[in-house]
Amino acid sequence: MTGGNPDAGWAAARGRAPCGPGPAHGIRSWRHRTTCRLDPCLRGTMAHETSATPEEGWSGEGCPASAFARRSFLHGAAAGLAGAAGATVLGSSAASADPTVEIKAEPKSRTIPFHGHHQAGIATLPQQDAIFVSFDVTASSRAKLTDLFRTLTSRARFLTAGGRPPKVPRTAAPSDNGIMGPTFVADGLTLTVGVGASLFDSRYGLSKRKPVQLTTMKAFRHDNLDPALSQGDLLIQICADHRDTTVHALLDILTHTKSAMKLRWRIDGQRNPERPVGVRRDWFGFKDGISNPTLSDEAQMNQVVWVQPKSAEPAWTAGGTYHVVRIVHFFIEAWQKVPVAQQERIFGRRKASGAPMYAVDENATDLLDPIYTNDPQGLITPLNSHIRLANPQTPQTAATSTILRRSYDYDRSPNPPELDMGHAFVCFQRKLNTYIAMQTRLEGEALVPFISPRGGGYFFALPGVRDEKDYYARGLLA
């Protein structure tokens, strides 16, 4: 999830010739001041660089910086230029004798395969940044709906691979928003597409193909759901290693699909670094998502996450999974007034280490499993603590206690003194009823006074796109 930024480049300034007054302003003035600081041989080199065309990025007199940089580098002259330019930027009257110029390398980029039996962004290790965006589909027919999914597929395939957008004339609208430059990198980007229960109404003739357990998210006892922040025909989860990548992908999707769907709600999230080690912390300061199935264990993932062939679900759903997004507001100010010992009993874990309550060492590992067999009355781990209600470790709750968590933290705070910070709770499971049963148990948790679920929805994350000929929801629409 992290990449190095190796530094490179040493430059040395060797002195400069005296400078007389030059043009007062504009590019000509910049050129005059710069060339005056160069050795005579470099001034000669730069003097010949005066005829670049607009297509090369130069529209005025003088030498184009790009051409000069290429030629001066090849002539071994970059050191003198860097030293002189450094002195000008810093406002110094003379370059230092041995300046150091830091040249940052481009961040490392990784490509997560797009094609596969399952969509990426589910069993993928969580990236740093995420956008969850829900849409109301406005396509006028089933054929137009199919075109929408084909378009989503082609854009996702292109964006997750990285590349250079098509060139267009300068007088035409750009083919790309340019946020990541003329050539964008994959940057660990994944796009995960899911469908909501409302897509299976009478508009497209899909009602008989609806996933068996897919339903509209109903409010639990303490929820305060905002209709403008809930539900939707279609959900796209956009995750990547950096913020500009997720925004770039979102704008691209909006540009290419605006005739067939409109934005309903959006929540942006981030994952904090693991401090000091282990699992990251949420805005309450507790480690989140410690208990999860092993992503590399295919048998466990098939049992817990992926819908299987020849099940009660429609045949087209095999390889997909139920996707839950819950937008949970945190009452940060109230939480900060609660003593740490009480916070730990509310969560059922130690705050510093993330370990179960029986582990008192601050350096205890968060990999320790909670054990309740010797604590039937909840003297160590309270019966109404968050983790104990989520998984009570009883035979009656065993089938509804394991989900794949993949959550993010959000901050939508307006101007002080208001705070709107919280948790974009995200999970995947083979059966939606697994999550619903778990969340029903949590209606009585001790954390209730400090949180307010305000939006989100239930969706079915589609099976993966198998190859270049395949597209999202082909099995559903065919």
C-alpha cells in the first residue's frame, strides 16, 4: 500500500556572468535573467533554442523550456542551470557553492487485474482512498441499460490499466480531464459495480432475475437514514492508492455515462496508516476490521463471501456477492469525554493494542482471539460490547458472525463548530441475511449513543468480467 519516493540528482552551480538590465517583464524578461546567470557556453546553447512551434508547447519568443532542458541535459549543462534557477526562486543574490536539488521520482504504480471470475476491489487488500457513488439509472430501455453496462466495462477496463487518452484537436473538448497528466498510471485502481433492488422493478423486465436476498435497506432501531444519502439502482466503489486516481476515475465515469444514469449520493473515504503497527485506526482511535476471513483461503472465501453455482440464487449471480455500505456518523466530541477504560469496555478491545480485553500489555498483538467461554457473565468483555455482539461465539450465532469487512473513514465536516466525521462501513458476504442478523444484534450495543447511521444501501456486487468480450451484468441482461 505504500511506495517509496527515491530521491535523485545532484547539481552544482559554477558561478555566473555579470548581468545588465534586461526587459522589464514577461517571458523575454525571464529568458534574459536566466541566460545571464549561465556560463557563456550555455548562453550560446540557449540562444539557438528560439523556434519551437505551438505544438511543442511554446507560443512566444525565446527558447522553449522543454527543448532547452533536453539539449542542455545532453550537453551536461543541467547542473549550472539548476544552481542558478535555485538562487532566483529563493530570492538569493547568488547561487550557493554546492546546492542540492531534490528531484522526486514518480510514485510507484501497481496494476490490479481487471478480468477475472470475481470483481477486483472485494478480495483485494484495501487501497488508501475510496469513493462510493450511487446512481439512479435513467436508461430508457433494456437495450440502453445494456449499453450502459458495456460503457462502464470499457471505461473500467481502460482506467484500471492506465494509459494515454486519445488525442483530439486543440479546438475540441479534451478526451480526458487531465488530473493525472497526459498519461495516467493504474495506481492500484479498482472499480467494483453492484446493483440495487430498485433496478429490478418493472422498467427493464428484470424482476424474475433479482438476487433472492437483495432488498432495500431498512432502518434499524437507532438509524436516522437520510433518503438523499440512501439506496440507489447502481453502486460503483472506486478504490486506488492515491486521491487523484479515484477522482480521475469518477469524473471519467460521469462524463461517459451521464445520458444513462444520474448521481444519487456519494461518500468519500480514506484509510489511515497503521499506527504504530498492525491494523489501522478509525476516528474513535480503535483498530478496525481486525476479524476477517483470510483472503487467500479460497475455501473460506467460497463459504463466506462468494455466491456459488447451483445455489438458491439465480445462475447469473455465481461469482458475485452481497455488498453493504453503511454511512455511520460519529459523535466525536462526546466520545472524547469518555474515559479510556470505559471506551475499551464499549468496544471490547484494548485501545492501544487492539488486543482482546484479557490482554493488558500495551504491546499485545491484535491477532489474539477474544475468548468468552470463561467469561459467561461478561465481567472481562461486556455482553453488550461491540465485538461480543457482532460475534457472540455461540452455536446459535455461528452462521451469522463472519463477514468480509472493507471499511473506510470519512470526513465531510463543514465549517466549525460542526463535525461530520465517521465510518463508511463496508462489508461483503455470500448471504445478505448474515449481515442483517449481525446488525440486528448490534441494536443493543453500548456504542449506540456515540454513533448515528445516516445512509447507505444494500447492493449485489456483480460477478467478474471474464475477458475482453465480456461485460458487467452480461449474465443478468442476456
